[in-house]
Amino acid sequence: MDYLIPPDLLGIVAGTFTTISFLPQLLKTWNTKSAKDVSLGMFILFIGGVILWCAYGFEIHSSPVIIANMVTLIIASMILTMKLYFENSN
Amino acid sequence: MDYLIPPDLLGIVAGTFTTISFLPQLLKTWNTKSAKDVSLGMFILFIGGVILWCAYGFEIHSSPVIIANMVTLIIASMILTMKLYFENSN
């Protein structure tokens, strides 16, 4: 079956978007030293889900799913850490 | 190959986590009528990425990837709309 964009390439582009999307939030939180409006519950559930997506990626042998979720896990964990740190230091 | 958890079930659980993770943010933004600390760039890039993940899900025939990303797309779009609305009405 022919695809307009090969699945692996599409997965890599999709993963790049959802992964780098957390960078503006990371920078914003770092610059403003505030993440009051960012939901704690969101980041806890999201990080749990991203860990499960990594496991799913290993099971279906999808490199884009594994790599994108591993990088997202690192960035989302940094945002969560900053949110907790800034809230406790204010 | 045997898995501890079948891939489709794992994908559904992972998708449920990352999808429902946006609900606390949706409720928080609705209740506080503020999403000042939530990055606009994050939601724009994230929504773009989620649309691409849907396309990837169709190409690899992965129902969990398709369904999770479609629901996430709806919720993330609602958060983005609220953020823009509250910022322009304040």
C-alpha cells in the first residue's frame, strides 16, 4: 500500500510536534517562575500516560512512538518539577 | 510473542491516561477563567502534532493511536479556545 507520507516519517514528524510543543511551556514556566494556571493533575496523568505509551511503542516495535514519548517524558517531568519547586518557594 | 499486557489494551490504557490528563487542565481553566501561565505555543504545536498522530494511526492501523488522539484533539482545542477567549475578555 502506498502512502502520501511513509508511516515512519509521519510518526517522526508527529512526534517532533507533540514533543517540541512542551518546550514553549518549559521556557514560559522558567521565565515567569510561575505555573499556577498549569494543572498539577494534568501533568501527573500525562506523565503516567507517556510512560505507558513508551511500553506500547516497545510492544508494537514503533520507534517513533518510543522516541517521541521518551523525550516528552523528560520535558514534561522538568515542567512538573519546576511547577512544584516554584509553588513551594513562593 | 507473549506480552504481559496485550498491545491493544496497553495502547488503550496509555491513550486513556494522556487523553484524560487534559481534563484537569480544562476544568482548572474553566474554573479560574485564567490560562495566563499556559503556553499558547505549546497548545498550537501540540494540536498540530495530535492531528499528525491521527494520520499516523490511520497509516499503521492502530485504533488506540487514532481514538486517543482524536479525543485529545477535541479537549486540547477547547482549552486553547478558552485561553484565547479569557485573555481577550479580561
